[in-house]
Amino acid sequence: MSELETNLGDVERILVRFRNKTLPHFINGKPDPGRSNEVFESVTPIDNSLIGQVASGNAEDIDVACQAAEEAFKEWKVISGKERKKILHKVADAIVDNACEIALVESYDSGQPLKFMSKAAIRGAENFRFFADLAPTARDGQALPADEHINYSIRQPIGPVGVITPWNTPFMLSTWKIAPALAAGCTVVHKPAEWSPYTAMMLSEIAHAAGLPAGVLNCVQGLGESAGKSLTEHPAIKAVAFVGESTTGSHITRQGADTLKRLHLELGGKNPVIVFDDADLDRALDAVVFMIFSLNGERCTSSSRLLVHEAIQDEFTAKVVARVAKLKVGNPLDPNTEVGPLVHDRHFQKVCSFFGYAVEDGAKIVAGGNAVAGNGNFVEPTVFANARNDMRIAQQEIFGPVLTVIPFKDEADALALANDTEYGLAGYVWTNDIGRGHRMAQNLDAGMIWVNSENNRHLPSPFGGMKASGIGRDGGDYSFEFYMETKNVCVALGTHRVPKLGK
Ligand code: NAD
């Protein structure tokens, strides 16, 4: 039996509990069918066949989940950091124990290749371990002695928080928000994306089975405009951590205004990878191909604009095209597959529309440029050459396995092109000139710059974007800053004169 057949058998075994059933919410430590009979269908992008129905949460469901999170917060916020650390490590252990199942379901549900999803599930466990270890010191502050007073700061968890996540790498991304929130002492109501609902349920179940008290992590399934909106408007929710599109970030900002929500927004990107003619071109080639064609190009940090020095434009583009021709497109459960189907028919239609825009705007399709025939949402890995930065393929986030190649003349031109976008999430620079690498890093308007590297991630480092790519940073203490309030305590040493009024 091939590995694909084994994985198909395994995923069916795991999905039996979801097949043709209604996926419930998870509220106050147990599955919850919801307060209405409304459901939506969930399909696999492999062939658009039905997986099952999903409860479509409404304002009442969100209210019940928020009340559970508010009640649980009373206990969770006072549990010692050491105890939170212990519980969160148990959650991490349980994720590792279930990593194969999580990866198979994620891959089947979202279309992202198992090759990457198995690592993503383990990364989810690492996120829990990293923040678990910080839990005992998460509330530490500073001592700030003044002349006649001593000031010190302490941090306390902000309260119940909302976490709203997208469908790309959904399990790993949700742990990136949920783990620090729980480590800080907050409780969570999670609203996962409607196109990839299953592994969010698995996370809630696994975490509670591992010892997380009831109500500390709740999951309400549903649509953005109903369940998501209600969550951002609920008065019990003190902060919302959101990952998704920039336009949704604007909606959430408006929705959260009346209740003065603290917001962290991780939004879209149109990230440049800039290849100078003095770069190590073999390594640059590996990184360029990896950063747009892994995870189906459905990745916020994907390098979707290749800015290449004009002297090497033809040679380098030809090498990219040769590599693209060898990419293995296919069933995401096949461990050899490098590019799987796009998450949903609507997203597939969107990505395909750019094949037409490219030609209309005068670019040349040098690889791919077509949908793959069949019932699934597969597109050919695609390269657009001879593009200009003002074309739609260079300005809009396509979020698929599609690369736009734009030549530049010199460093100043490269910088101007790279920054000429509404987004500012990530930037990649390839050069063997150290000074130039640092200069570009200083001048690029993006939250994260990698020089001579793909998007290597170090968990204490800040992660987030500028401009339309977001507000706020994740990672290490940056995450705790978001999930906690800082309080200053000022104590007099008894030597100063208190001002006297009315004497
Ligand atoms: P999306 O904005 O359509 O949806 C994200 C989530 O928001 C979903 O759970 C959705 O139901 C919910 N939502 C939608 N409307 C809402 C509303 N009015 N109120 C509250 N919630 C609402 O994004 P998507 O299509 O699921 O994800 C892809 C996008 O996510 C891309 O733009 C990608 O760049 C971005 N992304 C960014 C990062 C980052 O770190 N910057 C990481 C991953 C993905």
C-alpha cells in the first residue's frame, strides 16, 4: 500500500466522528451544539466533497462562551505561574501525542500538504512549551526608584480575550495566539475560520483532556460576519487578537470601537524578495522557490514579488521556471506533494482571476497560469515575468502559488519598488555585500526583514507588520505586552512633603 493510501485510510478513520455530522462548538469544557440549528457545510478542497456540517455560531453562542471565559478567568488568573506552566506543558505533550492526527485532518480540510502540516502541528506544541516556560515570570515588572518614592511595575492578565484566526496553517497559527494568552493568565474564546474548522475543535478537546480547566479555552465555530463580529463586540472580551485580511482588520477595528477593545492585527502582505547580482544565487533560488510555493503560497510571509537585478533577470528567472516545472502538485495527503489544492472554491476562483489580470496588464506567463482540470481546487504553480510594480499582480495579495517577477536597476530602484505597496509585513534581501544587506534592512518598510535567509523564526523575536499588514507584534514578551495590563505601584519612603491644601 502506498503512503498516500495509508494516509487516506488513516484520515477516514479519524474523520468518522466528523463525517456527515455537525461539528459543535466547545464551550465550558465540553462540546456544545449551539443555540440555533444553523449550520454550514465543510468540504475538502481535494475534490470538493462534503466532510460534514459545522454549527454556525450566533450572538447567543458567543455570549455563552464569553460568560464561560469570564467565569473561568476568576480562577485561572490566580493560579500560580508554576501551575500554569505545568498545565501548558501537558497540553504541549498532548499535541505531540496527537500531531499525526492533527496534521492529517488539517491537510485534508485545508489542502495544505502533509509535508508541511506535520511540522506545523509540532510547531504548535513548541509554541505551548515556549510560553509555558515563560508563565512563572510573565507578570514580572521593573523597579524604578525615584528620590523619595520607589516605583515598581507589575503585570496582570487583561481578562478574557477573543482570538480570531484564518484558514492558512490554522492549527499552528491559533497556538501562536492562544498559548501566550493562557500563559499570561487570560481565558480565551476562539473563533476559527469557517473554511478550516476541524483542528480548532481538536485543540480545545486536547487541551482540556490534558488538564486545562473548563472555560479557559472555548471555541465557537461560525461565520466572520456573525460569530466573529459578535465576539469583537462582546463587553466581556477585553482584547482581540486577529489574524486575517487587512479589510477584515478594518471591520474589526470599527466593531471593537464601542467597547474600546485592545486589538492586535496580523494582516496581509505582498512581500518582496530582492535578489542582487552579487548574491549566492543557488541559495537565493532555493529560498525564492520555497517562500512562494510551500504551503500553496497561502502564507502571509510568502515572497510573492521577486525583485531581481536586471543583469541577472533572464538567467535567474529561467532557473526559477525550471524548478517550478518540477514541483509536485497533487493530493496533499501524499507525503511527496509540494503544492496541494487551494483551500476553497471561492479562493481558487480569486487566484485564477489573476491569470487573466496578468495578461491584461501586459505581463508574461512563463510558467503555469492555468487551473488543473478536475473537481479539486488545484492551480498550476505560476510565474509572471516582465511585470511592473503598478500591475494588479504586483500590488494585490494573491495568496496562491503564484510569483510575480519585476526587474530593478540598482539599489535605490530596488528599495523604491519594494516599498511601493500598501503592505509592510516581510522583506527578504539576497546580497553578499554586508553593508548593502544592512542598508536595505534599515530602509525597507516592513516589520520583518530576512537577509540571506528564508523566514527563519526565533520565538522571542518580534513578529508582525507595518502599514496595511498590521498593528502590534507577537513573540516572546511582545505577546505578553498584548495580553496583560501593566500596573505601576508608587510607594513613598516617608521623607517627602505631601502638599497641604485648605490649611
Ligand atoms: P479573513 O480576514 O477573511 O478571515 C479571518 C478570520 O476573520 C476568519 O475566522 C473569519 O471568519 C473572521 N472574520 C471575517 N470577517 C469578520 C468580521 N467582520 N468580524 C470578525 N471576524 C471576522 O482572512 P482569511 O481569508 O481567512 O485568511 C487569509 C488572510 O490572512 C491573508 O490576507 C493573509 O495574509 C492573512 N494572514 C496574515 C498573517 C500575519 O501574520 N500577518 C498570518 C496568516 C494569515
